[in-house]
Amino acid sequence: MAIDRVDDLKAFRDFVDAQLLNGGSDRTPEECLELWILENLTEEERAEVIEVVRLGLEDLNAGRTRPAREALSDLRRKYNLADST
């Protein structure tokens, strides 16, 4: 992340103020923080995120996915975790 801006508390406050003024008042604080981080990625970090998303879409289009319920069920069984539903 671009250290000069992402770690600037005043810049973050200004960002949150802008979110509130521009219709973002329905966002949670966590969503604002995630958006702040995304908007302050370096070009290298941004390229990495785009590549990961591209690979995920490639897997999806090639049918290399399975339902989340099935994957979570397998993880619960593998790690002896209680079913949360």
C-alpha cells in the first residue's frame, strides 16, 4: 500500500467524510476501510488483485468450482467442527 497516504489518518477521515456526503452512509465502517485499502493499493498490488480475480473467473468458467456448502461441510468434517446451521 502507498504508505504516504494509506497511513494518513486525516486523509482517511476525509475519505469517510466524502463517503458520507456522496451516498455512502449505508456502508459499515468495515466496508469503508476495505474500500479505502482498495483505493490506496500500489500499482503492483492492484495488478496482483486483478490477476487473482482473473484466475478465479477462469476456474469458474472452466467448471473448477463447487458449492460453498459442500466445501464448508468437508472442512467441518475434516477438522471435527460442529455444524453451525
